[in-house]
Amino acid sequence: MHERTPADDPHNPPAVYRACHDPDGTARLSETVVHALAECMGVNVTDCDFSLYDSVDPDALNRLFRPRGDGTPRTDGMLSFMIQGHRVTVHADGEILIEPPYAP
């Protein structure tokens, strides 16, 4: 799921891009984040001029929110990082929020 929603401040409404990672799907969380960033930036994922490694270790991101050792899902926690001026926030429940750079 991908959608743009207005920010909370009506005087400065940059769009917040929302995506959702399916932990039961075939894509890893890091792949979902890269695809969401590319779509948010309006570029083809193969034409991206950024690397997730510039901001966060993709393997560590994948491990951070995977199910616990007993198989129960992780339901709390989040990680935020910046990449090319975009603030990316990944939640344990699979929600991904991308805030574009602020331009007054």
C-alpha cells in the first residue's frame, strides 16, 4: 500500500508518503523501503542515485523487525533515518513513512 497524505501543519503541507511492508511477502523490508523511496522521489528503482547503505545497513534493518526467536511478530519499535533529505521512519508493524525535504 502506498499513499501520500498531507502533513499536520496546514500552512506547510508537504506530502508524507506512506507504504506498508508485508512481512509474509517475498520482499525483504529493506527492498520495500528502497521501492517506497524511489516511488516517493518519482524515479524508477533502477535509476535511483542513492544507496540505502548511505544511511542504514539493510541487513541490520531486515533483522531488526523480523519475528522473535519464538516466531511472535514484533509489534513495537521504530527506526528513523535520513536519506537524501528525506526522513524515513520504519515501524515494527510494517508501516513506512517518508517525509520529503522541507522547502519553504
